[in-house]
Amino acid sequence: MSFFADKQTLDDLNIPGRQRNNSIARLFDTVVTSGGRKLLDSMFQRPLSNAAEINSRSSIFNYFARQSITFPFTADEFGIMEDYLSSGQGSSFAATVVNVVSKKVLQIAVQDREYVQLNTTICKIIALLNKLYAFVNQLPDEQSPYKEQLDSIKNIFANPGLKWLQDEADVKRLPLVKLIKYNYLLLTGLREQLQELTRMLSLLDIYIAVSAVGKRKGFCYAFALPDSRNTITATGLYHPLVENAIDNTLIMHQDNNVLFLTGANMAGKSTLMKSFGIAIYLAHMGFPVAASHMEFSVKDGLYSSINVPDDLSMGYSHFYAEVLRVKTVAQEVAADKNLVVIFDELFKGTNVKDAYDATLAITGAFSENRNCLFVISTHIIEVGETLRKQYSNFRFAYLPTEMDGSVPRYTYQLRDGITNDRHGMMIIENEGILDLIRSKTNSTK
């Protein structure tokens, strides 16, 4: 079973969709091969839930980041072999002879191009395999996280059926007899080995591409701990898509499993919460994360409520949509799952009194589940004051607003405590909205 995040969470954190310029998936989509792209999509769809598997994958990424290796093939080069192997199932040697000879006859008789195209394709595949053979033999052969996979690639090349490869390293055109022989070997005799080699090369493409992104962005590799630990430490955490982002440190554990976050609008609460959620998700993938250091106990899943839409087709108001979202998460928490839960501005779709009562009741009830970690933000600072008197497992923190005269400035730097910043009206006044309304009113009199 893999680590789970539902569509609402993925959309909140803008994780899927490599076609979108601002998605996390797009950030890492620098792979070359189509097979690598499919595997990358699969990794994003199914993060890992086993600490050993996570650490194994992240150690391989880290290994390639230290090597500074470039993937040696273009998309066109590799695509030729992918297309060739997927062109159809292999056939018997006799059928291969008939097929290739027929193409040769048609070439002679009517200048048909299929024989020449097949010949060119086989020669390009031979060149690619020799290029790959040279590449893998240049990789460091010492004990490394990638050694087992590297040895598997070398074992494929050690197959007696591929001994002829190096003898044909510079071939540009094959005679009929050799074309028949090599076409049969590649498409039938060694088909499974070449398909496995293609899969491993697609993985190599991902390792090189993702590690290069992590190195260029200065990301770190999180270390996964057993789920029994119930702890997360993220030092120097920031949003991977925000330029010149301010970093923060979040430490959570079983006896301090709720971060209660306050701060004015525009102070950075949502960005911080998204940064945390993205780091949790990428860490479970074994991918580099936007932090200077991170350790985490493996979780079953991640749920967020940041941008909950109303559903007019179902007759749902924004508040009712929020209630349904909280109910969904409550059901998962009640199912004894180890989760990370992120709630941004609970119950903002209702009046202040109801929002206060609901936030207090829901937050308090959730906090009693020590297997889960919660990050909850609110504008209603009075809730925090009440919770601080009733519970010992909360960390209260805020993102401050510093005033430069009548202009608010935001540090985006987390501080302990509960803020009383309320600058909504000041921002409205600074934007001159009231003056605009008054001037329009006066002009119509």
C-alpha cells in the first residue's frame, strides 16, 4: 500500500500535472525518455510508505547528485529503441527470414523503403547499445546505492547473445544475412532482456534528471524513520516554487503533534502550510525536498483543506463544503490511520461566533489523536488562547506583521506565540478603496 493523498490535497498543494508550469510535477519533469516520463508519473501517483524503500530511492538520487552525470542519450535516440521494441511481438526465425527477405525484394522491385528503414533502425540500436555499454562502464564501480542496478545492466550486456555488439560498433549498413540475424536476436531472442534494459534506462533517466533538479535548487534528501516514531523535523523549510523564499523550521512529535498557526492575511500562513505539505509528499517519494535537513516518520497519508470550493451543482455552500471536508478527514483519522493533516482557516465560510466554536471543538478533538500530526491556522486568535489553557500538546506559532508607519511588512519568519495582528482595515485604507467609493458617491449627487 502506498502513501495516500486525495485529489483535494493534491490540488491544494499543486503537485500533479507536469503540463502546468507551476506544478511540483513540472518542476521535476526534465527527463529525456518517454519511458522515464511514464515512470515519473507513476512515482508521483504512488509515493512510498516503507522507510527502507524511501531511503533506498533517496540515496540513489543523492548518489547521482554527487556524480554530476548527464544522461547520454537524446529523446530521439532512445525513442528509436522504444518504438522498435513496442512495434510488435517477436516471431520465429523462419518468419523473420521471410519478413526481411520480402522487404528486400520489394526494395529491389519497386524501390520500397521498408528494408532501408529497418536496416537504419537496427544500425542505430546497435550504436545506442554500444554507447550505453561505454557509459555504464564509466560509472564508478565502488559500493554505492546504485551498484545492484548497475550490475544488472552489466549482466545484460554480458549475455553471450550480445557479444557481437562491439564488433558492429561503427556499422552504417548491414548485409541481408546479418540484418536477419540481428533483427531476430533483438526482437525475439533477447526481447525480454532489452525490455528490462529499457526499463532500467528509463529509471536511470529519472535518477539523473531528478537529482540534477535537487542539486540545482539546493534541496536536501529527507531521511525516513519507522512509522512508530511519529515525528517530523524540517529545518530550513521553504516553498520549492517561490523565488528567494524565506525558510522556517518545523519540529513535531507525538507529545507536540499540533501546530496552531496565526497571522494576518498575507503574512505567509498558506505558503508555509503548502511548503510543509509538499515536503511531506516529496519525502515519501524519496525525492529531494526544499529544506536544509529533514527527518520524518513514515505516514499513511496526507490530507489538506486549503482551497475548498463550494459546489453549486450540489447545492453546497462554502461553509457546508468545509464541513464535509472536515468530516472526510475525521473519518480517516477515526480509522486509526497515521496521517498528516493541514487545515488552513477552518470554517471561514460562516460567522465569527460559529467559526470560533467549531474551530475550538474540532481542533481539540483532533489533537487527542497522537498518531497524527496537525497543522491548523486561523484568524480567530481567541481560539488559540482557549486551547493553550486546555491542552499541552500544542505548539503555538505565528507569522508576524511589522509596521512601517501605516504600511505592513511581512517577515515570513515563524515565531512562537499567538499574534494579535489585525490589519485588514489598514490594508483597505491603504488601497484607497473607501476614498474611491466616496468620490464616486459624491460625483453622482
